[in-house]
Amino acid sequence: MSDDLLKQHRDAIDAIDLQVLQLINQRAEHARTIGEIKGGGVVYRPEREAQVLTRIKELNPGPLSGETCARLFREIMSACLALERPLTIAFLGPEGTFSQAAAVKHFGHAAAMQACASIDEAFRVVEARGADYVVAPVENSTEGAVGRTLDLMVTTPLQVCGEVVLRIHHHFLRAVAGLSDVKRVYSHAQSLAQCHEWLNKNLPEGVERISVASNAEAARLASLDPSSAAIAGDSAAEKFGLVKLAENIEDEPNNTTRFLVLGYQNAARSGKDKTSLVISAPNRPGALHALVEPLARNGVSMSKFESRPSRTGLWEYVFFADVDGFVEDAHLQKALKELQDVAAFVKVLGSYPQAVI
């Protein structure tokens, strides 16, 4: 009796799979036709994708979670988009970094991923149109802002057109089992800081902690030396064949990194948007208040305000702000106009959909 019941369910799954396959290909045909109608125009519309994913989450009846359904549809959209034109995404390499994980999360596996040796190189590749978009880390919930990304955004011609929020899980990796004879640990400086308490508790004194350019590079180095270990994520562990001696060793359980997507396009309004600004003021008493006051007076909600030493030599500090809303919103337009009257420098880095998944 149980075998007959199992067969009924399996036959039903087979029939549903066929329907899903047919519907996905119908969707792909529509996507390809849209590409032909565009005639070689912009294929990636971040606001449209955000609207689709938001709608999927709202309509989802379960039992799959809304986030799971959104990830599945992200991959479907990625494959359909590739029928119009495959996208190339620059990220801080090598392969296996959290930056690559963020790029895949946002653009799906159908996009071509281009690893770069530095954040600077990733920006330059897109500025020279050698890739379509760059996915760059901008802040971590534990360690704060990524200064180099902020510095580059002051002068780049690229526009912010999307954001990615990635939950960060760090693992203690090694080519062989055991903790007792580890001589050194490689990782990115921020990751070492994010796992500081675990390292103090679980490793003997004298184990050297070595900062390297990326966690993927740390995993590569650990794979070459049995006396070394690395702190890195799942992708790096898999790529370099390392053993997970301990999982999720980050000190903060909600450790999250936010990434920005930049390219040569402006996103359109999605209905739930964010705008990023960089502003500066002359070095005089009350200057900071003068920058914030126009935003408050016009009812602009600010979710981030970050100071950064100026690299241009024109001002001592610049300030990065994230505000809710789209740049064309009337109250935000009014606030920006007033800001330009009091600030030495104002640049809208971009308006873009808030991260959906």
C-alpha cells in the first residue's frame, strides 16, 4: 500500500516537473522577445527585478519560504536574461570570496564573473567597459565601512544601481584535521577581527594571524601548507578542498556585509528605493549641522551617515549618506537643492531598489 502511495506522489511530481519546465521555457521565450524589441539596449533592469522578487515573496503561499522562492526566481531571471545578453560582473577576487558570493546572489549563476585583484581594479574594469557591473563591499555590520569603496565612489563616473545584503559565515579551514599544531592563520583583516574571540578561545598562544588581500587567498595559502589554516566561507572551502574544523565562528551571530552594484546606468523607480549621496562642507563651526538640517526639514529619512577623510585635498572630510526614497521624489529634490546651497560638494551616487533577498 505504501509503495502505491509513493508512486502516486512521484508520478504527480513528474507531471508537475513537466509543467514547470514548459512554463520556464515560455517565460524564457518572452524574455528573448523583449530583448529583440529592445534591439541591443540595456538588458538589466534592477527596479523590474526587485518588483518581481517582491511580488513573488508576497504571493508565496508556502510551504517554501519567501526567501527560498525569491532565490529560485533570481536564478530563473538570470538564465532568461542571458538569452538577451550575458552580463559580466567584476568583483574583488580571487574566486571564492564573499564578493563573488554577493555577485552570484544578485545576478545569478548565468552571469559571467570576472575576478579582480583589488577593488580599484574592479572599478576600472567597469569604467573601461570591460565588464557591465561591479559588486563592491561598502560596509559590514561588525567592522563598519569599507573605506576604499567609499573613496572610489567620490570620483567614479559609475552610478549605484543596486545593493546586496549578504549574511557572512566564517569557517576555520585547513588541509588536514586538528587544531593543535596550527602555526599560522590567514584571513582578510576584517575577518580576523570578526572572529577575534573564537581565535582567542580556541587557538594556543603564539599562533600567527596573517592578514591577506581576501579570504579566498587565505584559503589558497592554507591549501598549500598543512601547518596553516584559514578563515573563509563555503565557496573558498569547496574551491580549495579544505576541511571545516569549525563552522560559523564569527563573534557576532548576525554578521552581515552590504555590497553596492555600480554601472553605467540609472535605475528607475521600484517603489521601495534608497538614494546614496556624498557631501562635504567647509571646515567651520556648525558645518555638519548645515548638511543634515535640509534633509530633516524636508522629511528625508536617513539610514546612514558616515564620515571619511577627503582624498582630494579640497576638503578635510566628506560624508556619505543613505536616505530612503528615489532621487526624483519631490521632498528629496527640495532637500538636495537646499544642500547645494550650503555644501561645498554634493554628488548623488545613485538611486536604486532596496535589497529584496
